[in-house]
Amino acid sequence: MIVKEGRQPNLMPFDMTGVERSPDGVLAYTGLTPSLVSMFHDAVTQQPEGEALVELGGERVSYQQLWDRSSRVAGGLLAAGIEAGDRVAIHLPNGNDWAYAFFGVQMAGAVAVPVNTRFSDAEVEYVVTDSGSKYIFEPGQPLHDGEPFTIEGLSGTDLAAIFYTSGTTGFPKGAMTTHENFLSNCETCRRVIGVVEDLRLRNLISVPMFHVTGCNSQLLLTMYLGGTTVIMPAFDVQSFLHAIVDESINMVTSVPAIFWLAMNQPNFDKFDISGVRYVTYGGAPMAPEIISKLRKSVPHARLGNGFGLTETSSVSTFLPDEYCDSRPETVGFAAPVVELDLGGVDPTSGVGELLIRGQNVVSGYWNKPEQSADTFVNKWLRTGDLARIDDDGFVQIVDRMKDMVNRGGENVYCVEVENALVQHPDIFEVAVIGVPDTMMGEKVGAVVVAQPGAHPDPEDIRAWARERIADFKVPQYIAMRTEPLPRNPGGKVLKANLRKETEWGQSLR
């Protein structure tokens, strides 16, 4: 549902059954189970011998075994002095141990603090200290193993986890995620992806589990639907393809660049991945060429582009399969429990800051009252993303507020330029950033990674852009890069890194 100048969108593609406004004014699913622990218990009760986890190269675990192991971790935490509400950091790589630790923390009534394994030692120390974690799960250390314990009486408003942002600008901030936040995201994913009830879901996690995509929209979603989670300890494209085939995977989630990489492997044709039924992606728009190849490679799959933030517990909008070919530049429609609005709209472009309200939005940042007050206003999340919302309800993210290029007083939205350039047949990926200029303030620069074997000419790229976007948006600097663009675990390009690393040379005009 979208609030936009008092009008309802023309298109409402998702199931709104049981969505009501809660006493605090936000849209919410009714009838959700109270907590992650109760969801876990329901899954075990329904299929105790059903396969819950598979760690590639490691254990295969049933739901009952997962419950038993996690409850012993909970008991061990209690024996070590952890009490309900205490924070417990999880600094582990992808694997079954990560899941045991996460569910063990929940069953102990404590608060999980997933830690980015790519953080520096100083950043890890900051997260542990800022969260006040009383214990940290570290690689190489045995998990707690005590008398089985399961807390009772948890409610949806209880704090379940603190996910720290990637820290690309300043110190990481901890998004306080409740049981209700988690469960609403599970229900949203079920509805927007369109998972059929009689399908035994087999979901491959190839992204980091410390990220909301890997944890909230894959691990927890799969449990919510009673399926099997197959975990890659570390990403390798050949292992990725083998796992899809060997483990009969029917749901795959990643960023567009990974799908492109997989389909461009020399031996790709040897992998029969036609059994995949759901392909979801995010972090960047999917180029039409990749969508076309996916359609041929996984002919029975529904595609979908999800957009969200750590602060929205993962998915806030979703572009369903029916619109992936015709509206690939958008991130689709608001999720069933999400309302959207735009703040500070530019009357000429229709672009404003995207505001999000709903059951999935976290309550604020841990230990950051001032930043919480600035970001969470009357239940609305100020995302910092600039967007348009059209009358049909399609949401188009055009830039981050901090990344917008101001070219002599004219606003250039980087994502718009990137969407135009990435359609060039010789371009694999591209990032647009501002280049300091004495007279104009900033000029438009594009960092381009070419397709393998391609050598696009900068003037040809500019000519391509001029046919698709206004002249003042056409890049005046183009830097060719041989390495992939630097990205955070969520797939977002680290533009601060590019600003430091890129040598621009002479302006092209």
C-alpha cells in the first residue's frame, strides 16, 4: 500500500489478506506467531525428521536435530551467565554453527548480534563494545553445550537481534530488530515471491548469513515455510552451480553480477539448473541481457527483484516476475505491510527522499538516540534514498542522497545514468560518481567494467548515453576498470572507495 499525494496506486499485485492497521498506526499482518522460537517449534512439530540444514561439505541436519542442538547452546549460554535480554555476538562464517548460535541465542531469550566477518578487528571490537555483548561466538571455538533450555513467553515486541550496518559512512549503526520485524519479513517474502504451498523449498544461501538477506530472507524464510536451507561456507561460482544441481535447489538469491558470472562460465551448459523455481535478486538493477539469459536457463522460474534495508528487516518493495522484463529499472511495488511516501519532492523531476512505514521497520538504532530521532520520525523511516513513485505504484530508486551529483546546480541521479549505461552490450557493470570541478562544482564520472573480451570506446559509451538520457547527465569522465566494482556484503557499490581509487584523466568535453 502506498501513500502518495492522497492517491492509491493503480496496481496492487500482492495479497493483502489479513493486513490491518495496528494500534500505533502502521500496517501489520494479523495472526503471526509470537516469536522466532514459536515459529521454530511449529516447524519442528510439523516435520521433526524433515531436512532443515545442509552445510556443503558438512552436516545434514533434521529439524529435530537443529532444535536439540540449538537448545543445548541456549542451555550452555545460561550456564555461562547469559540472561534474557543480554546481547550475544555471532562472529562466525556461513555454516550450520552460525544457525545453531543464532537459534540458541533466541531460545535463551537473549539478543543476537551478527558481526560482519569482513570487518576489521577495530570494527569488530566497536560492534561488540557498542552492543554491550557479554559473549562472542568466534571461529574455532566450540559452541556451548549445556542442558537443553527453551525460554517461554516471548512476544513480538521483544528485541531479537541487532544488525549493524556495513559502516561505509562513519561507525556502523545497530538496527534493533524485534521478533515481529523478523516474522513480518518472512510473511512478506512468502507473499511477494509467490511460493506455492505444496513445494518443498530448497533454498541455497550463498550470501553472508550476517546480512539481513542471508538471515532474514533466506534462513528464516525457509524455516517459516518448512523447507531446507543449503549453506555455502564460502562463495565459489563452480561450487554454486554444482550445489544447485546436486542439492536440487529450487530457490536462488543473489546479486545480478553473480548470476551473470555463473551464466558466463565456460562449462555453464553442462549444468541443468532448469529445476530452479524462484530466482530473486537485489542490490542493483538486472540488465535486460541477464534477464533474457535467465529466462532461457531457468524457464520454469519466477524472477523477482527485492529492495530493502537493514532498517526494514530486509524486503520493503518487490518487482514480481510479471514486470521484470518491462520495468527492470524499478524495484517494484510496496510490500503488503509497507506504506511509502516521498519527502522534499523536486517538482520538476518528481524525485524525493523515500520514506517507509510498516511492521517491518525496526524501532531505531541501538545506543544512538540522536541518529534514531533523525532517521525514525513518527514511525516513518527516512531511508536516505532518492526515488520516484509513479501512479501505478512502481518505485524507482534514482540515487542515495549522499551520492547525488550536483552539476552546476543541476541534480544528476547516479542510478539513472547507471541504468542507461549498463544496457550497453560491452559493459558488465558501472558506477557513476561526482568528479570535483572548480567551475561546475562536480561533473559526472563513470567507472566502467567491460564485458570479457570487450573494449568499449569512451566516446561510443557517451554516444550510447546521449540517446537515452539528457545531455547534462552524460558522463564527462569515463574510467575503465579491470577489477569488479568494490561492494559491501549486501551487493551495494562502495562509492567512497571508488572516489579514492579512481584516476580520471582528462574530461571528455
